[in-house]
Amino acid sequence: MKNYLLNQIPIDKFFSETVYLDKNFILAAPEMSITEKIISILREWEFKEIYSNGKILDDYAADKVSEIEGIESSEATMISDHDKIINAEEFYTSFEKYVETLFTRVSIKNEIDYNSIAEKIKISCEIIKEDRRYLLRVQKKPAANPNSNYLVSHSVKTTIVSIIIGLFLKLPNHRLIELGISALLHDIGMIKVPPQIYLSNRPLNVNERRAIMTHPLLGFNMLKAFDFPLNISLGALEHHERENGSGYPQKLTGDKISLYAKIIAVACSYDALSTKRPHKEAKDGYTGMLELLKNEGKQYDDTIVRALVFSLSIYPIGLYVLLSSGRNGQVVDVNPENPRFPIVQVFGELTPDGKNKVIETSQEGIYIIRPLTREETEAN
């Protein structure tokens, strides 16, 4: 992929192929011009270059792009997209099976190996870097993994979202792997809590709530006993701490909470809000994101919440939505210039060259009216 220095990119021009930030984060689709505002934001964030396999064009035209770059046929492109979705589903399923086996071994044999987990997370980080958009679309499907154990599913989703946040924050690889390990094992203490308590579909009594609130300390002690690094173990201990001191078990505040715990707290809460639990219905991703954005009582680190929003958008990747055009669609990527107006694949519409139509929503053009209900989503 070719790199383009920011100071060499003409304002309001187009690229013939997708433009990337850091070689894995999509900055603009071919039909989006590189505006002065985008350049300004990138400079503010101290980026010096962007990446694309395409060429700079004066204007966007599908036939010109096809002629210049020799874009694959629409059928091949759709197959490629389909293959990526299938690969994401396979990764997600295999990751859940791995975690289920891991938790079972810890529970029955009291065995856990740091090196093997680190290797698994290292590989997972590379996959998430490359395919995060498809992984988020897969895990947002209403029928995905309906029979999976909640603790396993929650740990996998929290790990994926935590790593995505870590990528946005530009954590170096070794810290990204540590974050992934900590996120994967953040609820390991729940193994010591009777499942009839944490999977209960009724309100918990005082003693049951106290039992649930022991899981961070139980997890920390387990990881410490297996000689896990302290910064990884602190993620398990502190992921229920809150910036305003309202969390547990130590009622820590602000900068006393470790970075990994701050990230896991946001990723964990986002998944808890947007996932069906035995005792509550799921909110849609948009409603869950709004709740985190409100940050009532300043429970979460604003920098981490901002990283989540800019990584997933306010209408998160994977969300099914109703558009102002009357069409249904699915959010497939963020708009780094404005997280309120993500990129959406429109159902039932194709471009002139036969591809699935993908648009950048905007206040002046087509925009999102609302998320689709569960019934509407399942109809798609």
C-alpha cells in the first residue's frame, strides 16, 4: 500500500481506492473527498501520512476508477466481502470455543498458562487490526451464538472491543497484547461464584450481590497465584472501579485506576448494555453508546469513551438502521470526521457497476432516522 504525505495531498480531491489511516483504519471511501477539515484533524492528531492503493483524482467517477485501477468485477468484490464475513464468523466461533475450554480447565483443573494465552491474544490482535469491521458486524447479529455461555461470550466481546480501543489509543504491540489478556480474563473470578447467581433472571438479594462483588478480588488473586504480570492482574481487580469513586472493590478514583482497567470498564459496560442478559433485555448499540456518552456522574474516563465512539461511531458498526431515504441498512464503518454520521451499506441498492451501495451519511444528505427494532432486524 502506498503512503501519501499530508502536505502533498490536494484539498477536495478523491482517491480511486479506499484511504486508510495506519494501514488498517479506514479514513475515506473512494466517493469521499479529502477535505481541508479532514487534513486539519489529522494534523491535530499528529498524523503525517495516509495510505491507499489508489491514485488521486480530480473527481469521483466509478467508470474512471474502474478504468484507472482495474477494480475487480462486482461479483468478485461481493465474494470477497462475503468471505470476510465468513472468516469473521469462524474467528468469533473459534475464539469462543477457546475461551470456553480455557475457563473449563481453570474451573476443573485449576490450570492456566500465561504463554499460551499471550500467543492466542497476539494472533487475535492481528486479526482484529485487519478485520475489526467484520468482527463487529458479526457479533451484532441478533442470532449470533444464541446458546453460548454468557461469561464466555461477554469475555470475548469485551476483549475485541478493548483491543479496538487500544488500537485507537495507539498502544504499542506488547501493551496491546497485555490489554487483550487482561480483558479476556477480567471476569475470571466469576468462575468461583455459583452460576445460578450471576446467571439469575431475578433480582439478587443482598448476600448474592455481595458474592458477585467479590469477583474482581477473586480474579486478581487467581492471576497473581499463576504469576501473571501485575498490570494484567490489575485489569481484573479494577475493572469495576469508577472515575468518581463509586465503583468497587476499592472505590478508587481517577488516575489511581490503571489504564487497562479504564479501557476494560468501558468495553465491558458497552457490551453489558447492548447484550441480552438472563435478567434484562439488550439495548440497541446506539442507546448503549448514548448512555456511555452521557457518562452520568463521570463514571468513565472521557478519553476512553471518546476512543470507543470514534472507533465504533455513535451508531456502532454492525447496527441495523432506518435511513431518511426509507431504506434499511447496516453501519459498516466509522466516519473519522464525524462519529454521528457513519458509513452505511444500503440494503436493496446497487451502484451502477453492480456493487452493494455504501454511503456516507450526513446531515444535508441521507441520514439515520433510528436503529431498527429486533423484529425489523430479523426480517432482514
